[in-house]
Amino acid sequence: MKAEEVQKWKAFEHPDGVLRDLSFLDAHEMIYTHSAEGKPDKVYRFFVTYSFHCFCKDYDHQTEEQKASLMYYAPKDKRPFCERRYQLARQHLRWIVENLGSCKVIHAGYGSYAVVEIELGGGEKEFYFVVFSAFKEKKKMRLHITSAYPVSEKPRGKKVSFFTIAHNLLSGKPLP
């Protein structure tokens, strides 16, 4: 994997004194199996990394003091910690990554893709824009979650199957 991608996230010491564990965003391997009736299963192995945009956000309404007290320092940048993004990521992000084969995926622009809907329980749903890129690096298939955040309206974008992305990537074909 790229040396500049974070492999292990350090916990964040929140101003409230409670440590926020970020180990659920550590780099990991995922194996996806695509089953189609009458065809042999296809197995895709991805190495997954996450950006700090999954749990950080700079808001205009925050004072400079608030931003400074919430600052999270990543290797190449810094941003204020966002409790809302953190809680959504902690509760849903790993499940989404593990279930990309059955999630609704859309084109998110700039060569990225996104998953947009999560179940909160009791039949309630929320739009959660999880942006990821898929690529090959040193003959290994990679997923990098570039951002994850709640949105108020259902994002528009052309649907695409995650397994089409995986198949094309493995076959050396252009991504959809």
C-alpha cells in the first residue's frame, strides 16, 4: 500500500476528556465473493484504507478556539474532529465496506464511487455519502475511502455494480 496512507489511526483525545478510538479505521483486507447462478464464484481481494475526512470536518460556525481544541493531526494535513462523522463512521462505515457487493453504489464524480443510504433501525434510513476510489497498486487491488459524511438529500448519480468495478479493475479494463 502507499506509504502515505495511514495504516493505523491514533485515537483522538476529545476536549471532553474521553478518548475516541479510531482503530476501526485501520487498514485491513477485504475479500468479496461474487456469486451468479450457473457460474463459478469470483473472488476479489482488496486492501482498504481510510481518510481522516471520515471523522473530521471544518465548519464555518466554529470559532478558531473551537477548531483548535478539536484539531486532529493526520500525517499530511489537519482538520477539526467531528463527533457526528465519527459516530456515523463508527456505527456504519465498516459494515458498508464489508457489504459493498450488496450496497447501492453510484458514480460520485472524479473517478470515485459512493454508497448513499444506511438503515438506522426501525425502518428509518439516512443518506450517508461514503466516497471511495478503487485502483491497483503494485499488482494489488485497493479501496481507499476518501470521505464519509451525512447528506440531507439523496445524492444523484448513475448506478454501478461494485462487482463491475472489481471485475474491470482485476481485468485491466477501464472502470465504469
